[in-house]
Amino acid sequence: MATSGTDTIQPTGAKPRPFFAPDRVLIYSLLIITSIYFLIPLYVMIITSLKDLDEIREGNIFIPTLKPTLDAWVKAWSAACTGLNCTGLAPGFWNSVFITVPSVVVSITVASISGYSLAMWPFKLAERCFVILLVGSFIPYQVFLYPLVIITREMGIYSTLYAVIFVHTVFGLPILTLLFRNYFASLPEELFKAARVDGAGYLRIFLQVLAPMSVPIFTVAVILQVTGIWNDFLFGVIYAGPTNYPMTVQLNNIVNSLQGVKEYNVEMAATILTGLVPLTIYFVSGKYFVRGIAAGAVKG
């Protein structure tokens, strides 16, 4: 059956936008400028770490070297002086690993179960506990520094790595519990009820139903904890003791050393080495971080 000219189908939907639309040009220009602003310091650090001292003294900090060398990286890792010891960042790296791994595992385990309990198994004082956690998340941790010195001293762990692990675990619990509680509260309640009807108990619902669905929020928690603990300076310098300093404290000792020649290439290499772990985690799991935030990590 033929159709008349007036019956032709008209296109629907939004018209295609030109690639160089003014708003698109503005957004991409701002993104490019912002990216350059944040990448320039990293670029300067990398090319400086590959230069020798003679090239650095020429003052051309933006010009790459024609004779790159990794001597500064080797010295920063194994021979730079971090106070009285000239053993580089290697001991501090392993101290940071020993602090970070148990702190992250324990805090996320306890916080996830606590958030699950607050969201799915409300008890008599659940709301009051939630308010306490909310208030505790925003109290400056500097207020608790001296009381925690006394507590860790009485526990017999002051000036050890265990004191730093304990402090990081305690301070990570409030905000992580809030994140998990809000995430679990945003999940469909029908899943929880169906599991209860099927006879699943407290731990089985958590381990077999909710935990497999919560990879984004677990990733958010890991990123927050690892970067916060790895980059921490204050707790390390207060609670670890001189022989157990983490990597950030040793980096500070290298950069602020007043003895001998100022080796900027070694300092830049040491700074990059210290930041490699959180940078790697962000690059590897950054998309999961955004997904976890969008999926309910900040919903009330």
C-alpha cells in the first residue's frame, strides 16, 4: 500500500550535536588545563629523578635529560640516609606493608559486619550507635592523640608497629561502618527477606548473598583505607618508634635532611617510590571506586 507524501515518518529524538559545540569545547578545555596543572609536578619529579646533579644545577627543570640514569632510584631505595641510618626506603616500605595489610583487613571486616548489622538486623540501640558513629567520623583525630598514647602504653605496644595498626584500625571503623551501612541499606530488602525465608542465617546471608553483590563498596573501602594508611605521617611518627618508622616518615627524613649535599634527584625518586602503591591502586581499581560511590556508598 503506497503512502502519500504527508504520511512520511519524521525522525524523532534529539538532534546530533556538532563535535565542536561551545559547551563541549569549554568542558574539554577545562579538563585538559586541569590535567596539565596536576601532571606538571609529576613530570618534573620524574625527569629530575633521572638526571645527575650536574644537570640539575643547570636549572632547566622542564627539559628532559639526554643521559637518563636510575642511580638516584637505587640510592633512594637502598642507600639514602633516613636519619642516622643510611639504608634507604626499603625498611620503611616493609614497615608500611606490615602496617597497612592487617589494618585494612581488620577494619574492613569489622566495619562490613557492623554496617550489615545496622542495616539488616536493627537492634534496640541501633539508631544511637549510628549517631555515635556519625559524630565519631567528624571529630578531629588530633583530639585523641594523647589518650591513645596512654592506651597503647598501657597495652604494652607503644613504639611498635602494632600500636600503629591498632590506631589505624580504630580510626577507620566509624567512616567505613557508615559506608557499609548506607550501601547495604540501599540494596533491595526483598533479597534479605527471600534469604531468611530459605532458612539462611546471619553469616550465611552476609557471606553468600550480600558480600558477592558488594564488590564496589569493598573496593571503595580498600582504596580509602590503603591510601589513608599508606600516606599517613602523624600516626607513624608518634606511635611507631624510631626503629619502626613507615615509608612516609623516612621520606620526610630524606627530604628535610640538613647534612651533606642536597640531592634533589634522590628526593624526587624517593617521593615517587613512596607514592607508587596508592597510585597503582587508583589506576587498577579507579572505575570500581566510582561505581561503588554511585551505587550507594554515600546514600543515607
